[in-house]
Amino acid sequence: MTGDSAGSTSERELLERLAAAKNIATTFTGWDGSQQQVSDETLRIILASRGAPAGSRPELEASLAQAMTDRWRQVLPPTVVTREGVPETSVQVHLPFGVSARAWVDLELGGTIELPWNPQPEESAVVDGTDLQCTALALPPDLPLGWHQLHVEAVRSGDGGTRAQAVLAVTPDRLDPVGKIGRAQTWGMMAQLYSTRSARSWGIGDLTDLADLSAVCGEAGSDFVLINPLHAAEPAPPVEDSPYLPATRRFFNPLYIRVEAIPEYSYLPQEQRSGVEDLAAGQQAVNREAGLLDRNAAFAAKLPALRLVFEVPRSPSREQQFQAFVDGEGDGLESFALWSALAASLPADAPQWAEGLNSSFARNAAVELAGDISFYKWLQWICDEQLETAQRAARQAGMGVGIVHDLAVGVHPGGADAWTLRNVLVPEVSVGAPPDMFNQRGQDWSQPPWDPDRLAGTGYAAYRDMLRTILRHAGGVRVDHILGLFRLWWIPRGETPDKGAYVYYDHEALVGILALEAQRAGAVVVGEDLGVFEPWVQGYLAERGILGTAILWFEQTEQGPRPPADYRPGALTTIGTHDLPPAAGYLAGEHVTLRGSLGLLNRPVEEERELDEAARAAILELVRSEGLLSAEEASEAETVEALHRYISRTPSVLIGVGLVDAVGERRTQNQPGTSTEYPNWRIPLAGPDGAPILVEDLATNQRFQSLARIMNESLR
């Protein structure tokens, strides 16, 4: 838009100023490298969702004035995140001129540290008729790691003074992944747990299967098992298939519970036990079938069985353990269980949802549904117990790391977090990705993002609690789209992915808190840092000891495929990802065929296939130049093994082997940009002939055992 008159500021300029104040980018780099401008309409919608209405010039001016003075109205920022041992860290304090003050820190584990009050003046302003001064309060570099409380008390003659407090998180300067792993380089298996079944599964891989898979992989030499997100979905069928679109990221999916592994199962009356056995048998019959996975059928059978086991009286010690778990999870579990009880019977479009968690409707429902709420709490306790068993099995099998969980980037817009954490999420927009070379139309993940200001205003409590739950029984965590801790692509609801804008987050706080909770749990952290990112981001993550991600097919330089010696040491390096076909399928170009058939290409399929074949041929030529693939007519299995030998020559700390590659699977697990057009997340683990492969088969599966031997020899 143009200015109103000569010398005046245009509305576009005001929009850009307000966007800058709210950390919203007004331009972005397109997939072709060109500079693109975010539209006025997109900026207005995103600004309004952040509490800064900008629909008219008066609104713009008022919101801009508010944004410029917001920080002055706070004595302290709501949350301060700093690094352990870093000198000269300071906090901005806003107080009226002519006050005396006292500052101190209450430590998480007890005790108080008085801070000398000799702040350095930085700037001043008049806000609401009061002369204020911004000063820098120095923090001592020897503050211990943890969650503390920072206090400032200002006393002015003639009034009662002002007291303010802030959450103070002291985070590790750097994680030490090599120290945690215990060696400079190691390898592990990557699996989609739901697709990895045993003869005793209820049609879907479960937590007992995870324990058994860990035992088999550990015996084969694997140091970790990286699995898909296990976040909870809907509390009853129909349920979302995608593990990356959960109802909540804090709690786990009861679909993964093995009913027979619950101690109280043994005490079911014989008639009820026979009923459960019949339910199990109906689901176990499909484990050897090649059809698509059916979560709804599995969950519909499992839920009544779990209800029966829940009703079995618990021994005094078991009841104490259950109550201790409930008390430890606090209000978060209470709210999630209430949502689950409501969602099991209330339609998604019921008007009562709009009343929110703190409404009289919710309070009355908590009383009326007390029994159901207790059941949903119990389910989380059972998940916790079986996860603990699985991690113990991994470590007992000799794994140095054990189970590495996956943290999805966001949650379902109609799920538990969207309802219980409404105060820190932004429902008016969706998270996604702008167009890039692989997804040339962009992506909309339909997930509401954190609001940066509101999240900080709560001391990052929801983020912290989520990390603690995931890491409790884990040797590591993979953070999907870790770039979202720096910036996220916000798309106004109803718009196409290219109509978005980047919103920036306090990465120092988010990455620091991630490092703090990981260090407390003794876990390694892997960030999925693929896609469009600013060049400095990978360096920053490496500085903090967060491992990155390297995918063989994507590691390209201007000269061609990246030689193994040039890969990043601080990374998890793999052949592919769940968004691509396994190695056998990729070598056959099935990803191009699939995307072409679904209309996901922006150029003719023949042109895409020609470019892709040339890229694959260049990688295979480099593999041959390393002496790893001698025969031009090597078999599929020999080629896949050569590719794994190749990535084993990189200096990367972690080398990941897809379970699908280890058994010869060819099918894509997920095709980005689709929903019902392709059976995403429903492909069972199978071999080259399409026949299902169960966990019990792995110990005698020649292809699995051969690839494991190669990894052990390559990384010896």
C-alpha cells in the first residue's frame, strides 16, 4: 500500500514495524531462491492472533504503541533462561527512578542467593506518566542447573514498594552426546513401532513388542532403537493414523499397551479372561496377513479388555504406586483425563468444547465422569510402566542408549492440548512449511503453534512438562522439525501453505530447556534439521551439543554427492526417512512414481525421473569409488548393504539403520502432501515378497542379521 500523503508512513511500513516488534518475518526465500514478500493480509491475521490487531491504521498505530511499551510495564520478564557457567549474564529490570531495591534467587533444591544490587543503567522512558529506567541486573555465573525463582523487591519512600518474580532456568551450556553414548560412533535401528508386530500383538505393534525388538536389536549389536512418536491420539475409535498429528504430546497412546503384560490381568475371573483371550485372538489373526494396519479395529478390541483389567482390585502396593504416579503428574494428567472422558462421548463439534477447561461445564463434568477420568489416568500409568520395562530391556540387551523417542512438531487442532493448553496455543493459524524442492506446493500440518509470548509468560511450563514425560524412560529424543524451536511457518487457517509467514521464537530459551531436561534424564538429543533453515542454525545446535540429521539422498554439494568424510560429526546419519521409500524402493525410483501418480510434482514426471535417476547414479558412483560396490549388476540387497557401509564411513556420532532396509521392505510409510490419497502410517513391516515380518522372525532373518554384522564390522 502507498502512503496517505507525502512524507507520511504507509500502512505497509507500519505493518512491517509491528511485525518486527512481534518477531514476524515480512519476507522469505522461495524454493527457487527468490525473495518473496509476505502479504498484508497474512500479516494482519497473524498479528491479530498474537493479540496485536492491525485491521485498520488506528489499530495498527495503537498495537505498535502497545508493543513498544509492553516490556516497560514489567519489572522483570516472566521467564529468564541462561546458561550454566556463562559470565556476564544479565536481566533487564524496569523500575521508576529513585528507588532502592533488593534482588535474590530462590534455588530449586532449597537455599537463597542474594544478588548485589548495583545494576547498570541502560535506557529510560516515560510510560503511563511514570519515569522508568531499564537497568541490567548481573547474574552470578555459578548458579546451579535447574528451575529457580528470581525476585526483585523495590522500595520507594511513601508507598508499599513493588515486588516481582520470574522463573529462572539455568541450562547446560552444552550437552555431551559422545560422553553419554560412551564411544565416538555407534549405530542403531529405526522402526515404526505400530508396524512392527509379533505373534502376540493385537494387530498393532505395542510396548511389549518394543521391549522384544530392543532385545533382538541389542543382541545384534545395535546401541539404540529410534521409534515413531507414541503420543496419545483420540481416546476411542476412530483414531488418527498419523503419529505426527497427536491429541497431546505429553501423554502416551494406550493403543500401544500390551493387555496381558498388566499385572492385574492375571487376576481376572476365568470367564472375563476367556473373553479377553477371544478379543486378542481376533486381532492376532491379522498379524501374519499383508493387509493394511487397522488401528480402529485394534483399539476397539483392546479398550473393553483394558476396562476389565482396570476393574480388578489392585493390591495395596500397586494402589500406592498408581496414586504416586497420579500425584506426580498433577494437573496436567487431570486435565488430559477429563478431556479423554469427554472426547470419548462428546462430538468434536459440540458447543460445550468452546466453554473451555476452566468453565462450569468442565467442573461439572469432572464430577460426573470421575470413574472414567480415573480409568484414563490408569491407562497412562500402565503406559509408563510398560515404557519403563522396554527401556530396561534395551539396556539389559547391551544398548548404550536404548530407546530414542520421537517428539512431533505439534498437535491436532481438535485434540487434548488444543483444549487444555488453549492459553498458550494459537488456534487461528496452522503450522507447516513453505514450498521447497521436495514439496513444491508447501505443507500444512494443521497444527496450532505455541504463542511465543504466552508460553514465556507461563515459565514454559507446558513445554517443560512435555519434555519430562517423554524423557522419563528414554535414552534419547529425536525432535521432529527442530527448526521450529527457532521459527515456525504460520499459515492462516483456510489459506494455502504458500500464504504463510515465519514467526520467530526465543531459541535460546527453547533449546536451553530441551538441553536441561535431556541432561537431567541422561539422554541424547537429535534434531531433525532438514528443509529450509537459516545457515547459522546448524552451527548453533552443534554448539549446544544437539545432534543434527543427515540423509544420504539429500547430502549434496555444488560438486555432487557429499563424500563421507565431509559429513557432520554431530549428526544422526541415515539412508532415508519415513517420508521416503525404504532404500530398495528409492533405488527403484518409486518415490517419483508415487508422487507423479498423486499429482504432487510441479514438472513432468519424465523430467523428474530423469533428474532423480541422475542423482541416484551419482551417489552409486561415489559408493563404487569408495570400493564398496564393485559389480555393476549388484543385487538389491548388496546395494543396500553397500550404502550402509558408505554412511558408516562418515564421522557422524550416530548411524541409523531403518528396520525396513534391514528386512527388504520397499513401500513408503508416509507420503507428505496427502491424507486419504495414500494409506499413510498403515503399512505393516514386510519383506521383499510383501509377506509380513514379525519381531520373532528377526533373529533368523538372513537379511537383518547380515546388515547388522556389516554395521558391527564397519564401526568396530
